[in-house]
Amino acid sequence: MTDFDIIVCGATGYTGQRVCEHLAQGYGSELSWAIAGRNMAKLEDIRTRFAVPSHVELIEADITDPAAAASLARRTKTIISTAGPFATVGEPLVAACAQSGTDYVDISGDAVWIRKMFDRYQDAAIASGARLIFTCGFDSVPSDLGVFLLQEAARERFGAPAITVKGRIRRLVGGLSGGTLASGRASIAAAGADPSIPQLLANPFALVPDFAGPAQPAEKEVAFDPDVESWVAPFILAGMNAKSVHLSNALLGWPYGKDFIYDERIMLPEAIDSESARTAADANIWSNVVRALQIDLKPGEGPSEEELAAGSFEILFVGHTAAGQEIRTTIAGKGDPYALTPRIVAECALCLTEGTSPATGGVWTAAAALGARLQRRLEERAGISFGVASPGGSA
């Protein structure tokens, strides 16, 4: 018997605080949960600022200490980890959950670290029954779940999956956090020291062991996409998102097909030619990695409350079956990605805690493990909507 349904680890960080806010506002006293961090004074401040119910236990713990991580894992059904950079501090929690049979979700977006966790703890998680789900934030749930739901709609409408899907970020209003930038800088430094890392990062199938899939579309600087009648540019999160989509396909038994192709880019609606498209891409932090990493933010810093409320996103998915049939779906949300990520990861954890997922122990993606259950929770609790175009429609 565990003490809690959920423990939020990294609760005093930028995203962790907002996970606590979402749980406190949305679930009040109906949920058995606790919050953990290294500084008790900061935990007390979170209780006061976000009206965290008095029954929620505050746990002072250093998750980089294997013994402390193991103690946390033994006390709960599910761990939410928002503490990064994950490559530096994340492994003890993953190891503890895999060994104790505790479900685990996080907001990591570091493909190299995730692959290491897969290789090191997959067998232990299968044996213990722990379900380990990485990238449960804005990267990569919208892309991963968006493709999953498009494929469900394609099979229902056409009796066949889409063999190609384009993910087109039609709108994205939001900023970046210091934690994300710190993780990005750490990944770049690691890539410079280990020549195998760039190869893994460039491989869309890097999270699918022993599989070499079909060539995926090469990322051009800018290009005109007639399917969406817009210039498009590379998207900063596309590499991780594509890896999650392909892993979902593998985990589900290849329902999209082993020759499936996924192409994700950001739309530049203001561009009218290649020159203006390059200018627009250079000015957009979400399509320009170098510019994003030059922003001066420290871990714990991020968008203001006003910016969190003002943000929004919309992604258009365009799928084609082998017979040339087209289907379009959308996923959209109100709020900055850093307002949405806490809601998404919390709802992923709650989905697992409910015990309704058929997923058994091992490494999973949100789409593969939670699917339509997560869609319903995000619509009801996180302000995220999903749409399917009518035949011949444009979504």
C-alpha cells in the first residue's frame, strides 16, 4: 500500500510549481498527492501561493540521491518529474521507479538521455510493471497524440492508415524557460564531446532499437508547402517530436506501417517568397535554434503570468493514405507552452493513476500508453481541443 497517488518531484522549479497549481486548482482534496523538492521553505511558499491543500505532504528530498529517490518511488503510485536538466539529475528517479514498479512521467526532451534510460531500465520496468513515459509536455504530446488521433480517424474513414503525415505548426505564441535552455546548452556541449550523439539526434528512429525506417523528409531552410499553401521552416522541437511519433508506432505494433513518414515544420504565414520566409524564420525563436539558445534566462525563469495566459498554439496534421486519400486534423490550445506543459504532464500522471491504461511495464509514449483516454482528459481539464475535417474540408 502506497501513501500517495502522485508525488511531484522538482516542485520548486518553474514548471513544477505550475504542476502543483494545476493539481491544487483542478483536484483540490480529492487527490492523494505530495510535493517534493530540496528546499522546505520553497515548498512551504508553493503551498501558500497556490492554495495547496493542507493534507498534501511536503517532502524535502534530493532526487539525485539514489536512496532518497528510492524512498519517494516506494511511497507513491506515480512520480511526476519536472526536475532538469534530466541528463544531469534525472536518472536516479527513473532507476528507482523501474525497480519498484512505480509509474513515471516527465517533461524531458533529451533524446540521448531518453535512449540511455530505455537501454538501461527497460528490462527492469517490464519485470516490475513500472510504466515509464518521457516527453509528457508540449514536447511531445501534441505531435504524438495528434498523429495517433489522425490515424484513428483515417482507419475509421478509409479503413487504412495514413502512410505520410505532415505536422504543420499553424500558430505558436509563447516564450522559453531557463530550464529548457539549460538542457539545450547541455545537449550541445555533450554532442561536441561525443561524435555519436549528433548521429543519434539526426536519426528519427533513434528511440526504436534495431530499426532503420524509410528516409524521412530532409529539413530544408525554408520551403513552400502546397498542401497548406504556406512557406514552412524547420521547427526547434521537430526532431524530438518525430522520434516520439515513430516510437509510438513501434510500441503499438506498427499500425501506421513500417514505411510511415512524418514531417513536422512551422508555418510562416507572413512570408510571400523565399527571402521573406528566411527573414521570418530567423526572427522566430521556435524555428531558430541558435537564436533561442542565446536568450539569457536562468533555470527557474520563464514567461510571466501575463505571457503564460496570452499564449496559444494550433497544429494542423495532413495525412495521405496509400490510395491517395487525404485527412486533416487539428490540435489547439489556449496558453503558452509553459502553461500547457504542467497541465499535460499532470493529466498523463492522472491517466496512469486511474489504472485504466492497458499498458504493461516498460518504456512508453503518452500516445501509445494513454491514447484516447488522454485526449478526453486534455479536452476536459487542460483546455486543449482536437478536430477532424469533414471530407474535402481543410480542418
